[in-house]
Amino acid sequence: MSILSLEDKKIIESSIRDIPNFPKEGVVFKDITTLLNNPKALKTLMNHLEKRYKSYDLDYIAGIDARGFIFGSILADRLNIGFVPVRKKGKLPYTTVAEKYALEYGIDEIEVHIDAFPKENARVLLMDDLIATGGTAKAAASLLSKVGANCVEACFILELNFLKGRNDIDADVYSVMQVN
């Protein structure tokens, strides 16, 4: 299992921009667009993830809409495995299975194709850029189970530790960086 070196952590951390008071007053938004447009930081991150997951014997990576698509598809390519998008309701063209989850002010829903994982008991890594309260990730892990996949681990680039989102996910959780 790969551990992120201090030097690599600094490269990645320094490439993530803080946006104060977005999307509302008092919130500090972690903007990864500056990581994506920094070739050294993105390569450092992806090298780390490839090292970590190359021995996991994964069949697929499931990326959560939308930033999980970016990191998940790059990693799937590097590991030579399939990529499956977990989308917001109404975005997938074929028969889907859905899972609802609570938001701060309402309910949202994500979906996956019913046949997204053709391999029985597929070993899947769930991936997204950030875990906060964990609602979306919990719903996505549940969704994978509904279609017969085995969520081996949920991986996030950033974790907001103080919100304890990992506690409700029915899978092991790995976050590259933590914010206390």
C-alpha cells in the first residue's frame, strides 16, 4: 500500500486553491481546478493512486458525478480496468438503478446502469474528489451493492474530517489529504 510522501503531499496541497465564502458565507471551498491544470501536481496525485491501487485486483472504478469522473477515469486507464459513471438522476440513457440521499435542504438522487458491472461480484473502487458529510458517497456505495458489485474501498482526494462523512459509508475509506 502506497503512502504519500511529505514532498508529494506539499505538491498536491499547494495546488488546491481555497475560495472563501463559496458557495455561501462561512464556507471555504476547496477548488481542485488548480490541481487539474498543474501537470506536476496531477501527475504526482495519479502516480500515488496508481501505486496504491495496482495490487487491489480491481475490476472497475466507479466515479461519482462529476469530479469523480476525472480522477476515476484517469486511474482506470492507468490500471487498465473499466470505468463506470455514477450519475445524477436522468443523465444515463439506459435502464438504471437509483439511490436517494439527503442534502442540506432536500433530497437528491444518483443512478447507475443496471448492467454497469458485467462481471459477477466485481471488485470496484468508488472515487470522488471530496468527502464532506458523506451522503453522496454512502448512496453511491449502496447503489454499487444493489447492482451486485463489491465496493472494495471509497477513495477521495480531500476529506473534511470535522464532518465525519466516512462514518456512514459501508466500505473502507481512503483519503489522500485531510482537512481538520
